[in-house]
Amino acid sequence: MEKKYDFTTENFTRIINSDTVPAHDHNGLDLEFGDTEITIKKPYIDADGEEMGNSIFILHDNTLCVSMRSEGGFLFTFYRENENESFKNLEAGSPDSIKEFTWQIWIKIVNYIDDMNAGKTPFHAFREQFGIYSVPYDLEKLFEFEKEYGGGSYADGFYLKAIDKTGLKTYSEEEGFLNSFIEFATATGGGSTYAIWVINENLDKCPIVVFGDEGGIHLVAKNTTDLIHLLGYDVEIFVDWSSAYFYKGGENDNRSEHRDAFLAWSKTNFGLEPVRTDEEAAAIVQVASDQYADSLYDFLIKYDIDVEEGFETVKEHRSFEAFEKNFQGRVIPQELVSLYAFQQSHANYSQYFLLRGYDSSILKTWSQSDAFISAVIPFARATSFGACYALWDEGLGKETKDMPVIVLDRENGIDVVAENVLQLLRLLTYDIEPVLDGECFKLSNDKDSYSLSNNIDAYRSWLTDNFKIAPVEEPYEEIIDPAQAKFSDAFWHWENLHRPDK
């Protein structure tokens, strides 16, 4: 064992005097290793003139306490197994379990301080920025790889690191915005960063965006696995307000020192083949953009962030001409025509819902059958992660306004939502983003955790004024359950006929 781990006055003082421990904040440095909380304080004089600090305090599982303090050139260590006991000296005759625990925590503290002093990011610090969320599995594995080979040594400009909210605050200081992104790595040597856009409690299912050091917020990958795939291309991303892309060119064959090791690692752990061309890289970025750009555009508008550049395709899909094409010559329900007019002056009126145009090819995600594609009419975005609402033409000669409404999710299937368009519009007054879990349509049980849409009150008033409909109070009992009771069996048989491999 290296001498730096010896529990001596010299090593203790080195930890206390580290620049990582704040000098002017008497609350000290707070660390957390699993169920163990640590506070490290530099020496200071309190208001009564008493010398305080110069200490390390350890609390494990809210029971075991260990206190280390240097005073007069001597080290003193005390412990207490629970709050009902008094502190005792930690010495040779103390319980082995207490001595072993204290020793292991001391080693972790030394390693943490040394990593910080060396400019490295300890996993504890990296994990801390994820708050209540688990670090995505892919990033945990990547952190282990980077710990062995070093940041910037396997992908140009890329370092995993702990990043505070300073950069995000240049766009907006609203809590809702700041809590929606977790920056976790540098993207370029100039200071651009990669961040997870938190639209799902499972961060493995969240898209990755890049924040340009000179401006611009753009989608890069649909998840962390796709980002790791792009890192294998080993070239910095180019970012400005209008776009973000990877450009290497045919003659650029510069390789990071450990790129080959990274490619072998990504193949072994994720089955990823190397990205070899600018076009292949662009295709990965495009997948993310196709699925999430529409939602990101509205999210940024909500916080008054400039979206004049970089979202041209999104704007095209929002024109009435694009919306009208969804119906392929069928009559557009008057309820949706009226809602489109309302939407033009009331952005963000129900969690991520948006009337917009879709290319019919989007339906091939679910089925190649012409009969399926001709019977399903997508017309609105349903969620932040790319699901859409559609009408189902049962072939019974119904007017479009009377057709049942279904929701289609790329990863989790299809389900019946409402008996008709008007019932869907009433469901929207609940102002909760729906989810499909692979089996059924759900709404969040934690409604209070969502901030209300900017124009939800105006939308509820519009619906009441135009259609004499009150907001829904019990969405399942009033809308979802009756619709599923009426249509689910028929839809299930029809779907099996036209999606045999679902």
C-alpha cells in the first residue's frame, strides 16, 4: 500500500489543505459514497474566536459516526455506533468492523482528493451531477474505459467530466430548463458540451444534445449508445447556431492514441461497427433529429430560447399544407381545423401535443403493409420521444371525426386512446404526457411533478367555448377505458392481420 494512504498527520493535513476543500466556505466539502456522507473542513476561527474545522466527519447510514481532527500536531479519531452512545477513541482494540470501515473510507477520500488535484473526475463527482437519476449503463462502462486510457485519448475533444450549470444558465436560469439537461462531457476543445435531455426517468432512453460553446443547441444521438457509436469516428463535432455535424473529409486520417482500443471495446460491449464516413455519422444524427427535433423546438420556445436557425425542417412540418396532406384527400375533422387555428397563436397548450404534418413513410416503422398504411392517419405529436396520435379507419365508412384515435410509439407499440377526435381533445385538458410501456397506454401517476403547459388554461377555455365540453377529471374512467372497451378487441385482430411480426 502506498504511503499516501498512511493515516498520518502529514497525509491528513495534505487532504485538509487541498484546493478541492473550500477555503472560505466553513461548511466545507461534502462527499457521498453510497450510504456514507463525508464533510471535510479547513481550519477556521468562529464568531466566538474558537478554532474550528481541521476535520473530517463521516456518517454512515445515519448511524455510525467517525470524527477525525488534527489539533496541536496530533491526530484524534473518535467513533460512535449510534446516536444513543457517546464517542469513543478509535484505537487498536476497537471493533475490527469499525476499523476496516474507517480505513476503506479514508482510502476513498485520498483517491478522490488526488483525482481532483490531478484534474481527473472521480466517479463520485461524475455521478453526483445526475442527481436522482441513475447514471446510464453505457456511461458507467465508458467511465471505466476512460479511467484506464484517459479522456481525449480515444475520441477527439471528448472527456467525461462533472459540469456545473454555468453554461446552461447562459440560455435560461429557469429551474425547469436547468433540470431538463445533464451535461456530462466535453464535445470539443473549445468548450462545447454533450448533455442528456431528460425526457424519461430512464436516462438510457433519453436523447443526447450538444451545446455549442458559441451558441446552438442541437440533437446528436437518440441515446448514449448512439453517441458512443459516433465517438468511434474520432472527430470533433462542428457546432454553431444553425447546425451540428461531424466532418472529417477523405484526407483526414488523424487518429487519437487509443482509438483502436476504443473501437475494440465498443464492439465487445455494444456490438458497434466503426463509423467510417461523414455520411454514416450524419445518418445517426438524423435518426435523433427525426424523432426528437420537433419536441426540442417546442421545449426551447417554452423558455424563450432563439430557434430561428437550425429547425427549418421542423417548421415545414408545421404548415397547414403539411398537416392537410396527412389525410390524403379525406375530409379533415372540423375540430382539428379549429384547433390548428388556435395552435397558431397558443404554443405549448398540452404537454408536447402538436398538430403537424407527417410523411406516410413514418408508418413503415410499424408495418410495411399497404392496407395498414392506408388505414392509419397520423396527425399529431403525442409525446416528447416521438410517439404520434392517428385516426384508425376501420373500413366502416365513418367520417374522420368519428374514427377512433390510437397512439403509435416506435419502441412500445400501439394502443387505443379515445373513441373519436373530440374525446381526444377533452383528454388533452388533463395536460399530462402519455406513455406506452409495451403493453398499454398510461398517464403519469405523479401529475404534480409536471409544470403546466403555458397555454393550458386558454386551451380549456377554447374547448369549452367552442364545443361546450368541460375539462376531464378522471381520464381513464371518462375517456380511455370506454374507448378501449369499445375498440381494443377489433383493433387487436386487425393489427394482427396487418402486423403479423409485431
